[in-house]
Amino acid sequence: MSAPNVNKPNEGVVGQMKNSLENAGNWVSESFQGKSAEASKEANKQQAKGNVSGQDSLTDRASGALGAASDKIDQHGHETSARANKESI
């Protein structure tokens, strides 16, 4: 997860524009990664419920639950980073 670039004193207009462009790129990237983690979380939730054909054993369901929890943490981190980068544009 990428932290936003901060403008430094006496950096100049070009440096500030560069930071803004990098922050915009990081915002897009983090937003995409957050959506990807959300999709993975939802798929793992279905597996945890036993709704995935061929993956409905107790072990598969436990794995799905752990995967969903991990994806939720990733999603939150990416969304937080995306917000920080967006505010720094």
C-alpha cells in the first residue's frame, strides 16, 4: 500500500504536479486492488457457506472463511490508502 507523496517547501510547481500525478496513479491502483480484494472476499464467503460445487467439505469451508477474513483486511487497507492518496491529489 502506497502512502501519498507530500509536497515539500520550495519544491516548485513541477514537483507539486509530479506528486499530484503520482498520487492520482496510486489512488487508481489502490482503488482497483481494493475492488479485487472485495471480489475475492465475496467468493471466499460463498465457499465458506458451502455454496461452491466441489469445495463444500469442512476443510474447504474453513479455508474460505479464513480467506474471506484476510481479504477483508486487505480490502480495508487498500481503501484507506486510496482515500489518503485521493485527498493528496
